[in-house]
Amino acid sequence: MNSQSSKYLLLLHATVLIFGLTGVIGKLVHLPSDILVWYRILIGLAGIILYFIFTRSSFSIGKKDLLKISLVGLILAAHWVTFFEAIHRSNVSVALTCMASSTIFTALFEPLFFKRRIKGYQIILGGIIIYAITLIFSIDLSFKIGIILGVISAALASLFTVLNGVLIRTISAKTITLYQLGAALVFVSIYLFFRVDDVQEFAMHGNDLIYLIVLGLVCTSFAFLASVEVMRKIKPFTVSMVVNLEPIYSILLAIWIWPDTEIMPTKFYYSFALILGAIFMNAFMSRTTSRP
């Protein structure tokens, strides 16, 4: 591996680690999940707009494309809200493990949008993931709502990713992100207008502002731009394998910060290993079956 490839591989790992910070930071912020997401989108969108201005990128977009992107932006907003709520209702480890179930949803969604046949091995691997999640259910019933929200968030994340795979055929990635964040901000703002009775819910405490800036600029704006650059230089298979390390990074960070609440029973790590094994097996099988 030459120095150029090594640099981008290091950037890829750094980006995945930053994405892994998302859940940890979400637990540190003293705000309701929907308001946390509103701040994240607002700050992240500001960062992307500044990027467009400094790079003199075009803001133009067709009305039909804007409508499609806006609908996917609604899915993105719902994914983030359910994800952070899953963390609040359980913990980082449980929420991230449930998020890993997105593999089974992707196996179901991709054939619908890309006119592919559902692969048998993905159904089997999906069954393994479902079994592992049922084991997590039995560990602590107080995590029940968090687990359900985590699985819903995983389904939304998978649908978001698959739909973006359709959009990116004709629209640039940075344009998609700009208008998805814009649409997500509008949707969450409308929702909060009807839900929030007291503006004090928006009040920050302690280091909330610092955490939100990191979440919005580093974990959203920078991480997106870096991931786009990385995918141009590194093979998709390598990217997918490294991205699968995100829950490991997140869980290790959470255990380091909150050892009293994040260290789980042995059964949990057995379940997590099953899910992770299924994810990596899916990546290997996808590569093998796609060869001529």
C-alpha cells in the first residue's frame, strides 16, 4: 500500500470513529431527542452552506429533485430522532447494536429499488441478527423501548441509504446532503412548533453547546465531506468493511466513559458478536457473489 492509499485509509478510520462519536455525544447532551436533532441539523446545515460558499459550489436544483430529496430528508430526521431516543431509553451499547440490524433491512429494501433478487444468504444472516436481538431483549426488560426504537432507527437508516443510492445516480452527493438537511430542519421545526409548549426546553445546560457544535460540525458536516472524499479514493468493499467497525468504536468509547452503565452481561457481547459476524459475512458474500 502506497503512502497516498495509507493516508486515505487512515482518514476513513478517523471518519468512522467520528461517526461512532455521535451516540456518545448524544448521551452527553441534556436535551430531548427531537430538540437535540434540531440543533444538530441547524449547525450541520450551517457548516455545509459555508462549504458551498467557500468552494463556490452551485446551489441550483430542479423542483422534482428537490421534492425527492426533501422526502428522504424526512426519513433522515426520523432516523436521527429515533436513534437518540433509543440511547436515552437504553444506552449507547444497546442502541448501536440494534442499529447494526440495518443489514437485514438493506437486504429487503435494495431489491425493491434496484430491481434485484433477494439473496438467500442474506435471509439467513438476517435471521441470525433477529435471533441476536431477541437475546438482547431477554437481558434487561427496561431496555425494551430503547431496543424497539433502535430497530426502527436501523430500518429508517437503511431506507435512507438505499434511497440516496438512487438519488446519487443523477445528483451530486453534496447537493443531496445540503437539501436533505434543509428539508429535515423544516420538518423537525414544524413538529417542534406543535409539540413544544415551553421554549425553556431549548435551553442548554453545562457543556451542551460545545457538544452540539462537535455533533453538528464534526460529526455531520466534516464527517460527510470526508466520507465523500474517501469513497473516491478507496474501493467500496474496503469502505464497507471499515464502516462496519463503527459500533465497535462507539461501544468501546461508551464503556470507557460510562463503565458503570455501559458494561453489559456476557450474553449481550455474545449477541453483539453474532450480529457483527453476520455483517462481515454479508460483506464477504456480497463481494464473492458479485464476481463474474
